[in-house]
Amino acid sequence: MSKLKCKKCGVVFEYTYKPLASLVHLGPNKQVQCPACGKTSWLNTYSSVKDPITWFPEEKQQEQPQLTDEELEKKRIEESKYEKP
């Protein structure tokens, strides 16, 4: 994996090689779509930028689990035990 910086929005993201998605290339430069803004740019995929990553994919972010009505009611009752009158 290499870190690339989008020329359009300036976001730094991790790029993983995808054989079918990167058929269009000129040497090390490949046409890559930025995951943040969705625009394509010609980027050198062989070299990596030294900037810290500023965009993380959605699966790495924590998701709130969907609770049923019964679970929500239990949670509300449990939290109400600790409220001050």
C-alpha cells in the first residue's frame, strides 16, 4: 500500500493496487479516483507521500449498532437509575 495525495482536494489516503481498476496508466502514473471527493487524477502510485493520512474509509470508523425497541427501553431504564432526582 502507498499513501497518495489528491491533487484536487488535498486529502491523503491509502491506495491499494486493484488490477482491473488501474488499466489506464502511463508508466508509474495511474488514473486514480479519490475516495473523498470522487474526482480522478493522474498520480504516481510507486512513490508514497510523507504526509499523515487525513481520510479513513468508512469501515474503519466505529458504527453504532442498531438497537431494537426493547433494547432501547432497557437502556433508557438502566440510564435512568443513575439520574439525580
